[in-house]
Amino acid sequence: MSQVFDINRVSVASSSEVRRGAAAAGAQALPGDVGVQGQQRPQRIRSLSRELPGFRVLVGLSCGLLLLQWFWASSKRPDPLVVTRAHQTETGFLIDVNQAGWVEWMQLEGVGPALASRIIADRQVHGPFVTIDDLQRVPGIGPATLDRIRPALRIRHEHQTAERTIPSVFP
């Protein structure tokens, strides 16, 4: 069964009952701390730092360990990506300007990570390059840069796609 409480019949503890309850809990009245009707109010229950002598040390050590963990975690950075370039004359390395990714562009002498990213971004925004000279629309590629990387570039048009052989699983 549920009980219904009448708000008019709820009693409130008197100040003397509050004082007795606070004294039983271990609280003390502060001198000069005047409460309702000139009576002293009880002091708040003692804090944990006074009750437990090692509590402050425990909190200090915990904060120190958290700071140490934070410094250690923030100092762990991944190693930078190092791209080693092969000499073009040794490998005969050719890239398709419309298919090459960031790493392939980085293989070319004079193309760094920023320029490689700009080439790919330009290709995504403006569409594929029709001729190798279209690379000059990318900021950072001028005639000198284009002449230096031109021997390693090629353009494969859609009609020149490589044939794929699919192995037959049936005899």
C-alpha cells in the first residue's frame, strides 16, 4: 500500500534537537558562530584530512602520479614517417599522375609531403590531369619542377586500362 503524506502535518526538528544530533555526530560549535535566535550553530563534521592523518599524503601522491602519467603519455609521439627515395635511373620508376597516391609522389625528387598532398587534392577537386603539363595548375609546380619530374610521369587514359586476367575456376 502506498502512504499519502499531508504536507501540513510534517514536523520539523527544533533547534535543540538539531544541536543534540550534531553533538552526537561529533560536531562542535564554533565560538562566535551565531545561529537562529542567538544560538550557536554546530561546526561541520571534521574533514577527512583531520580524521585520517595520512589522507593529505595519499591525495598528494595520487595527484603526483597522475601528473607523471600525463607527462609520460604526452611525450609518446609517433616517429615521423621517413620516405627513402630510389634513384629513378636505377629503377625506371614511372607513376600514373591520375592514380598515384601520396607515397608514390614522394618518391620523386623535389616532391615533398606538402606538394604531394596538393597534387592529390587538386586531382580530387578539378578531376584527372589530361596532359602532364596540366600539373602546372597545382600551386608549387612550375616549369622547372615539371621538367625535373617529367621523365617519371605518365598518363594512362581510360581506354588504355590494363587487361586483367581472371583465373577460371571451372575446367
